[in-house]
Amino acid sequence: MALSPAPIAPSRRGACPSLDVPMATGDGLLARLRVAGGRMTPQQLAGIAALAAQHGNGLIEISARGNLQVRGLTASSSGPFAAAVEQLVRIERGLVVEVPPLAGEDAREIADPRPLAAAIRSAALPLAGQLGPKVTVIVDGCGQIGLAQSKADVRLEAVAPDGWAVSIGGRAIGLRSAADAVAATQDCLEALAERGIAARASELPPAAAFGARVAASPQNDDAMRRFALGDGTPVRRVALAYGSGDHVSLTALAQAAAEHGVTEFRLAPQHSLLAIGASEGFVALARDLGFVTDAGDPRRRISACIGSAGCASGLVPARETADRLAPGLPPKLHLHVSGCSKGCAHPRRADVTLVGQRDGYGLVIAGSAGDTPQALLAADQLESALATAGQG
């Protein structure tokens, strides 16, 4: 009998879970599903929810980059789960090449990024197994929903139908045609392969042709508003609070979608799904089910990991704490609730960060989870601390 691949240890540098090799966490094994094109019918979403309940603990996540994850698998259930998923949806493997979720159907995009992404994937095939699992290429057509806030080893952004601004490891190398952009990307990937599986583009020495560090691209307007495909089909974003849901709510969402004319879901950044063909009736049902559908929902300004509910490093129930604090969150304040000092849910600075400690919550103002806390708070002091921070 063939043995399943050993799960990834979360402490390993560059560790990244997959469907084939899940990652060990505090609540079992976590598998990341790279659904081809990020596209699922409502029936396929319901099927994944059912499999998550059958083989895992029923918890399903969508990461900040739009990756689908299933928690609570076991050594004996992860193999059958993977096999069942493969029967349900097509799974991508190999180099991660991301395009926006509306790519090719976005009337506002400067260029369709999909042909360039396909050419990069094809050129990289000989490097299979030589690149780290976190190595990522972003090809952004710069339409309604972009990927400006997602990190990448290589980033290609459309500035003209055959003009792409290329940056490698965060350093701009100038404008390239599509063919030259593929060549520049391949050069970078080959350099990474030569350096070993842990290499990232930010560690490569700057070449003479590299310019100054590229400035952050303008953020696309991808809030919880109405979008549309090029043919006028309405699109609405439905987000999972803190990136997490359960099989019951996602099954109900899929059923509501099927009953209200939603033809497809697309995985998207900001822990969300894009509902293609969504009506206002569907959006209202999604809101009633606990999903985030409004720009004013305070949970959009909170980052929270699973915490002690499912992580061996978590010292506090981060998402439960976030739910408790959300109604009173001061306007415009971004809150990060982290189960420990690793800060997995939000590795950057936040207005207020609450970090799990063995004897309470560390309070960090305008910093990250790894910073030294300014104060140690008990659970019943959190609301007043947030109120004070909101006045500052």
C-alpha cells in the first residue's frame, strides 16, 4: 500500500501546505487547495464543505491571498480527502502564478494577463521541484480587482496591451513586452533554482539593470462594492470573517447561490469569494449567514488567526476575542488579534495589536505582533484599551 507524503512541519523555513502534503497544526492537518483558476460552481463549493466535514473538523479558510484551506484532517483521512477533492475540482500544481479573479473578463483591465501567465507556467516546467513552494509570480492586468497588495518574487503589471512593468524581488527592472517579460521571469526563476529550494527573489543580488526599489502600485478599488464582468454580469464580494468559516455556513451559502442565480464562485484576495451573477437577495442571505458583505462591517478592519482553538502556539482564542471586540471597534482603527508573537494573520504593523501571552494579552500600539508589548491586559480590559486607542 502506498504511503501518504509526510505532513509539513510548520516550523520549517519556507513551509507551505498543499493538498498532497498537508501541514501539521494544533487541530490536525491543514491542506491548501489550489483550485484551478480559483473557480467553483455552487455545487462544487458545497461538495468541498461536505468533504471538510467528513474528513476534517469542518473548518474552511480563505487566506488573504485567496487560497482555500481545510483544517482538522488526520494522517488517515488526508489521503481519501485529497482523492475526493480531485474528483470534484481540478487542482493546480507547480509554480504559483497568480492573476486577478476577474482576469480576461474585466472591462477595465489594461491587458488580459492569462496568456502571459500560461507562458510563464509553461517555461517554468523544467524547474519543477527546484523552486520553493512559496515562490510566486503575479501577473496583474490592473482592472477592477488587482493584486497590488500581495507579495511576489516576480510581479508583472500591465501598462499597455503589450507593455508590462516588471519587478523582481521588489526591484523595478523597467517595461517589457510580453515575450521579454517571460524571459526576465524565467531568468529569475533559474537563478532561484540554482540557489536552492529556500531561495527567494528578494535575496538575489541586484543586477546592473535593476532600478530603484519599486513603489507600491495604487490600490485597486476592491472594497465590498458592486463589480461587473465585461458583458454586464453583476459580481458581488462575500468575505469570510477573519478568513474562516465552517461547513454548515458554506453549505448554506452554496445553496442560496444556486437558488438565486449565482453561476460561479471565484476565490479572491481579502479572504473572499466573488459571486458571479449575484442578486441583492443573495447578498442579503449571505449577510444573514454571518458573511461580510458591507464595507462598513467592522470585521473588515480586524485580522485574527485561529489562536488557541486550533494552533499549538496560540495562547488566546483570537477569533472569539475578535468577535467580542468587533461591535465596539473605533472607526478607522485596524485591530490585529494574534494568538502568539508570530503574527501569522497580519505580519505587518497595525493600529492596535493584541498578542496572546500566558497570562493575558500583550498590547502593541502602531506595531506588529513580534514587537515588545507596552502593557499586559486581562481579558476584561480589552474594550477600554481599544476605546482609549481610538481617541489617540
